[in-house]
Amino acid sequence: MNLRRLLVMCFLSVFASCAIGYSWLRAHPSPRLVRVDVGSLFEEQKKILAARLKPGMTDEEQKAIFLVAADYGKQVDEALNTIANECRCGVLNTAALVRMADAAETGIPDATDRVRQLLAQK
């Protein structure tokens, strides 16, 4: 009889602990994040713009290139907003990460390719 009581008490203790842990996790979810390598996006654009710069360009031609660069910055900002709204999460610049695990799945998915897709649509 005492063994049965002990087993029931152990089962109820484990069940109560699991219920409390589950409730706490539901009330305190971990933040959802994605990472985007913004530096590589701007590096790619920098190479494209550098190829268009030529010696002896007029001021108007240079201004046109700088306007393209400014417009690209706005497009990247809009794409990042779209990503944040799509996943309902925070967007983290990959450069802000101090260290990541070597494993393929780090818990913070990379959304850089999705940003490239959005930029290609514009």
C-alpha cells in the first residue's frame, strides 16, 4: 500500500512539475529572431556601383550613381521591414553576433537570401 502511494506521489510530482514548466514557457517565450548579413548586401551593391564609376564623369552622372546608392539603402530598409512582418520577429544584423556555433542550425535562421529575393523584385 505504501509503495502505491509513493508511486502516485512521484507521478503527481512529475506531472505538476511538467505543467508548471510548460506554463512558464508559454508565458515567457524566447524571442524570435532572424539574421541578415547586411554587410554582404551593401558590399555587393558597392561592387556594382564601383564598376559604374569612371574617371572624368560629370557631376550629374556622379549624382545619379549616388541617388541609386541612396535608393538601394531605402530598398534594403523596406525589405528588412517586410522580413520582420513576415516572420513576426526581430531582424538581427549578422555583424552584431559575436560568435556562432559551428553547427548548421544555430537557432537563428539566416534570412539574407529572402532579402535578396525582395530586392530583386524591385
